[in-house]
Amino acid sequence: MWEQLLFIVIAGFISAMVDAIAGGGGLISLPALLLAGVPPHLALGTNKFASTTSSFTSSLTFFRSGKVSVAVVKRQIIFTFIGAALGVLTVLRVDPGVLNRLIPILILVVALYTALRKDLGLDNRYTTLKRSSLVIGCCFAFVIGFYDGFFGPGTGSFLIIAFIATFGFDFLIASANAKVLNFTSNLASLLMFALNGKIALLYGIPMACFMILGARVGSKLAIKNGAKLVRPVFIAMSLLMAVKMIVMP
């Protein structure tokens, strides 16, 4: 029991630290719960509970540092929340098996594209908020929010790339804004899991505490080192996520 709990909280700390920098923390936290013997349906809900607290912590840290573009995300939040809630409701009725084959390919393409585009996301080219960019931003907020509620893996990667491509943010600013939307979709999904009693608080509460600490460490490292840290971690986590999903769908 204590060995399992220790394993879970250490994995939670590491996953939240990595996730705060560039996303992909679920690659560590969810398997840790499953390896500890938590049943799959409870593992999903417990992971969402703990990751929601960590994404809130990193969002708040980024916000206080001035890295969040409030003018952009305040218009996207409602679209993300609705999308995620609809995604959870849909996954209860539709087999997401096809995404198991499609998503790792998309994540792999994103990682390779980022690696080959040496200058992508290194400089912040955002100047003013254009109506066309805002419309695209609200659309991807809804679509990726829906995807997070429906399936989930790679949400952070897709949000970061979408922010860079749409608004011209660098990796640090894109990651900060992605965290806010990721927290929103996590919260919507968490409410659905909670209503269905799919959270093991015995593991979830201590895991959440350590993930909060990990999120603070990770976000502060990202703020201190900027895009030069976020970019390589982003590429590494995207590649690992794609390989893991291909090898162990």
C-alpha cells in the first residue's frame, strides 16, 4: 500500500513538472496509476482529478508571471469547456478505437515538423489580436477541448502548436496559454468523472498534492529558461507519446 502510494506521488511530481513545461505529463501519471493496480476506469478519473489541480497551479504561475495572453484565452475558455463536456458525453456512446490509430501519427507529425523547423516558436511574433485569428482560435479551442474530453493524449501538444501557428506565440507563451485551456478541459472532464463516481481519492489527493509541487517547479523552470527549454522538451515528449501509443495502444 505505502509502496504503491510512494510510487504514485513520485510519478505525479515528475509528470506535473514535465507537463508544466511542454505537456505530455499524462504519459507518466496515468501508466503509474495503472501499474500501481488502480482499475482503468478509476485510474482515468483519478488522473484527471490530480492533473486538474496541477494544470490549475501551472496556469496560475504562468498568469502571475505575465506569460498568459488574457485577451486571447478569456474568449476561448467557454468554447474549450463546452467542447470537453461534449467530448466526455460522446465517448460514452462512441468507440474511440479509431483514434488509437490516428492520433499517434498526428502527434509524430507535429514532433517531426517542430524538430525540422529550427526557428518555429523561438520568437514571439504576436502583435495585435486580429478578428480572423480569434475566430480560428475559438474554433481550435472547441475542437481540441472536445478531443480532450473524448480521448485526451496529445492535447497539450496540439494546443501549443495551434497557438504558435494561429497567433505567432513562441513556445513559452504558447505553453502558458495552452495550460489555461488544458485546465478548463480538465475541469469539465473532471466534473463528468466525479458525477459518475470514478475518482479514487485515497490515491488522488496525495497525488494531487505532489503534482501541485511538480507544476510549480516545472512552470518556474519554463519561465526562467523560456523557449530554449520548452521546445526540446516538447519535441521529446511528443515523440515519446507517439511511440508509446503506437507500441501500446
